[in-house]
Amino acid sequence: MISSASPAFTGNDPENRLFGPLPDVTGEAGYEPDHPARVGFFTDTSVCIGCKACEVACKEWNTLPMDDADGTVDALGLSGMSYDNTGMLGANSWRHVAFVEQSRPVDLPLPSIGAPAAPGQGVGSGGGCGGSCGSGESPSHANADGVTIDQASVLNAQALSSFDPQTAQSGDREIRWLMSSDVCKHCTHAGCLDVCPTGALFRTEFGTVVVQDDICNGCGYCVPACPYGVIDQRKDDGKVFKCTMCYDRLTDGLQPACATACPTQSIQFGDLDELQARADARLATLTEQGVTTARLYGRDEDDGVGGAGAFFLLLDEPEVYGLPPDPVVTTRDLPSMWRHAAGAAAMLVGVALSGFLGRRR
Amino acid sequence: MSGRHASEVPADETPEMGRTGVPAEAVDAPLDHRPGTSGIATPGGGWRRAQGPSAQKREKRKRRRGGARDGDPTVGDAEFQSYYGRQIVKSAVWKTPDVPLYLFLGGAAGSSAVLGAGAEFTGRPALARAAHLIAGGGAIASVGFLIHDLGRPERFLHMLRVFKPTSPLSVGSYILSPFSTAAGGAAALSLLGQVPAVRRGRGWLPKLVRSTGLRRTASVGAAAFGGPMAAYTAVLLANTATPSWHEPGNQLPFVFTGSALAAGGGLCMVFTPVDQASPARKAAVVGAAVELAAMHKVEHDHGVVSEPFHIGRAGTLLRIAKACTSAGAVGATVLGGKRWGAVGSGVLLAVGSLLTRFGVFDAGMASSKDPKYVVIPQRARMAAREAAATTASGA
């Protein structure tokens, strides 16, 4: 069998087989046009409560062994990273809930600007931000309970305009707890799938990427090839493992275990185009409410992996959650590397044989 | 009453925001210029990881000192965020010394195979025999190391289930298989030709083993795959998300083939009488020069991603490698005509090549373990793209 991406090596890649948007990734992988729609996850971290139900459901359904934050099997340990003792995605953790505790100082308003809000006066002055606040959420939020009113009143406009659902105030500091359930991205251009030499990794009819563990010979090439550091090798077993998006459940018309278990619909499963529309609407809502740091990650099909099958709504920079800010599938640069390797091989042969030319010494 | 008042505030405000058409991300910007708010006018609203009151100070101190997790002294000032300093991409699971040795042996075998074929056709039997044995031995050992490195060695034949140009390991399997067959065959024929029973035998089998044609065919086959054999391993490393392997992906093939010439030429010099070894000497010296030049680019052209080549174990290995390679090249040029000079400089060149492979391997592993080598270049890439977009829209 010869991979379908071969034509891309002739130089140009008009059909985006190695890089770029690919509207029908399943069809490109060789499925008939009547294949099922591409499915995916939309993980909305703004409503994640860090319950880890997804991690547990995944472990139970897929019978994954226990391991610690560094992937050591049958070890139990505290990582010291907030509530996160899972540590990372790996061969035995196909969902990983990240916990980021953050704080920032809150400036008290200076007396010189306008009419500053005195403590306890919050409601009357619209939360101390006068007419320039720009947040529709904060005043009504302040009405919710008396304590919040007091706290909101000493906040400045900046703090209020950046209100987001996981934030609370504590004295002169504002604290928030970011929680995000990470998972395999099931990329449009999947590095792991591209580099697998045995064909153990394959694209399913649902557009997801799955390892066939009876084929994998444990060469480990997919492990460093993933730009997100998702797939990993099980040391005792030798083979590699990652999220299958519960391929076995999908073929029976069920949702993946993690999405089924999620109590807040932070993990949403469905047809990818539908999820994308839902995510765009959610982002618009949050933006309207003044959550200026909300952004979608993996949604853009013009990104380095042609868009992800599992994408996220984040409240901070991706690297804060342990995600690469601008991942690119390594295979994008492979044609150039092959050309240079061909040049280098020709150089070797030329240099080695040229030594035989000329007069015999 | 208060509720209505509150709802009027956004009602006044929303149209104004809509009119200016400022995207949500930019709303922070005008606010930052207000008096009294400059203290938190940092990107992302000033949020910092909270790990207790002194966490930030601790982290900064650690970074300045060059803590193993958060950074290294040479770019201690570069700001980046991470998830508890944990690595983002996974490190390769390839074993040391299996894979670096495979890189070295594959290279030495590849260039020796080309030298062996040249020697076959130019009447240099001693050079041909040495080159065949190095190529064959290296190729067979390579296969051994590669299979041993698999998580499931008994499934090594699965490598030949499919052919995928997107997978350098798949392409490599189709280079290594014919190469090791041909190189191993040429080496076996050279060895068997020395056995007295074969040398004097009269049957068809001894005649076949002695036949120059068969040995030449095998050596040409090995030589045809020798160049690709030495070059593809560079693409094997470069086609990963490991920063210090991927970024210099266009230069690594020249490092590896240069290094292969130095190693193969050097080893042939060691085992060949000097009157036949001249082609090996020339190949080794030119190869060493190519290796040093290409490695210089790898070590200096890639900003922060070049850093792992200078520090830690990789830095030490590569410094020793450079000294060995340079000394070996000079030695081969000046003293290569003398037997002891050829042996000494040949060994130096081979050791230099070996240490280069270990150094490059180590540098990549180190770059995968520190999130800064992932975050900083990607942030720079995003900033450059943004700047280009701004310029384009401004023009």
C-alpha cells in the first residue's frame, strides 16, 4: 500500500495533502463519499469545574492502567501542581484536566479620576466604572449578592472588563482557577499518522485518528512527531496509545465516554461543523460579556495542523495550559527536507567517487 | 431601581464599541492608558500563576539561576509562560546508545559502500575488502540496533507492510533492507573468498563465491543505496516536533553525510595500506570539512533552538567532536601518507563522527524537555505573522 499523500512530494501540494485546510479529510483518506460526517470534541474550558469525571470515565471505559504524573505505571504520587496529579496526556491518560491557579493585583481607583466609588457604594455607581466600563455583565453580577457588590466596588474598570466565569476576589488580589480537560486533537494533518511506518495509525470513517494495537511495532516515531505531545509509548508493553475518541462506542452510535460523563457540558461531542458553529456562538457570548481573554484554540482550519478535530475555548494563552501556541505538523517541511537529503546523498556519492579520479598514487 | 440603572450603563456603552469595531481582544488597550490602571496593563490582564505568595519570586530566581525546568542562564531574560514548567512535546522514546550508534554505523557503512564500489573498479583490492567489511558489518549491526530499539521487536517486518513517503522511517526501511542485503553480501563474499577451501575449491559454488562479477554487482548495489542510507537518518530526526531537530532540518542531512564520509573514510584509512587508501583519505577530509561547516550553521542559525547544541552534555560532546574531527582532518592531510598517521587520524575522524551523532541526539532530547524551546520560537513566529499582517493592511 502506498500512502495517498505521495503526489504531494512532486513539489507543490495543490490539494493540501500535507498542510492547509482540508474540507473532507475522511474522503482524502480514501473513504467513499457516503462516509459519516467528521466528528469531534469542543471543550469549553469556561464551564469546566475540574471534577475529572472525564478522566475517570476514559480510564474505566478503555481500561487504562494507573500511573503518576510522569507516566510511571502503578505509581501513586502528588505532583504539587494544584489538583493535577495526572500531569500530562500519555499512554495511560487520554484525558488530562489541567489546573492553573492564577492571581493578579487589583488597583484601587485613584481619587483624581471622576467620582470614585467608595466601598459599599457599588450599585449606585455601576460598580465603580462610571460610564466607561464597557461591561454589561459586571453590574448585574454585582447585584447577585452583597459580598460581590462590596468587592466589585473597589475594582477598577480593567478588572471588571476582564470579568470571566472562573474569577473571584480576595482582598487586594483577584484569583481565578483555570481548568481545562485536554485530549488528543485528532488533527486534520496528524503528524503521528503521517510518520507511522507500519500503518498502525489510521484515519477512521469518522475523521478521527486511531492506533491499531495489533499492528503497532513500537518504533516510537509518532511520539516525538506529535506537536502537542499527546501520544506516548507504554514501556512495559512497547506499543503506543492515545485517545481513540472511543472508536468502539462511535461505531455503536454512542458518545465517547468522557463527553457522556461531563456534568457541565464542558466537553461536547458531535459533528465537527456543528460544534464549530456552537463554539463561535459561545465565544461571541463571552466576548459580549466582557471576557476579553476568551479565545478558540484549534478551531482555525488555516492553522499549522489544518484545524483540529478536538478544539478548545481557552481563557488564557495556550501555553498556560501546557498547549503549544502555534503548532505546525512536522510533515509540512518534509518535502524540503527530502530535497536537501537528496542533495546531501548526491554530495556523498560525488565526493567519495571523485577521490578515485585522477592519477593513481 | 438600581437594576435599571445598571442596565443603562451597557446600553450607553455597547453602540460605541460597536461603532469603533474594535475586536474583543483589543478592548483592553484603551483602558490601559487610563490613570491608575497601568499596574495591570500586561497582556492577558496581568494574570500570573499563583502558587502561594512567593511563587513568582521563586520562579524568577530559579530562571535566573538556570533551573533545570524553567530555563537556562543564556536566555534567562526571555519571558515565556508554561504549565508548571512541564515539557510540551514528548521526548523521543528511542534508546541511547542504540539510535545514536545506528546513526553512526549507518553513515559509516553508507560512505564505505561507495568507497568499496569505487575500489572494486579501480584495482584497489585491499581498500575494497576493508570497505566491504566496514559497510557490511555496519549495515548488519544497524539492523540489529534498529530492531532492538523497537517496542515490539518481533514485529519488525511490519515496517514493510506499507510504503509511506511521509514517514522517513518507512522510506528508511526500504533503503536499509536492500542496502544491508547488498552490503552484507559483498562483505560475505570478501570474507569467504579468503577461506582456503573456497580459494582452492573446484565446484560451482566456490567459483561463484570467487567470481569478481558477483562481488562487483553486490558492491554496486550497496553503493547505490549508500548515499540515501547516510542521508535519510537526518530526515528521520528532523521530521519530528523536537525543536532542535526540526528547525535545522535542511542542514542536518549535510551534517550527517559529511559525518558519514569522515567516519567511513577514516575507518577505511585505518584498515587499508596507505598506497591504496588515497580515495578514502580525500573523502574523509572533504567530509570532515562539510560536517564542520554544516554543523556550524546548525549551531548558530536558529536562535534559541540552537542553544541546546552549546550547553549541557550535548555541548560537551559536540565540542570534543569538533576537536577530534578537525584534528583528524588535519592529520589525514599532513600525515595520511604514513601508516601510523593514517591510523591515528582515521580513528580521530571516526570518533568525531560518533560524538557528533551522540551530541545531535542529546541536543534534540534536551530541547524537547524544556518548554521554552517550543513556546519562544512559536511566539516569535506568531508575532512575525502579526507584524506582516499589520504591514500588509497598513499599505
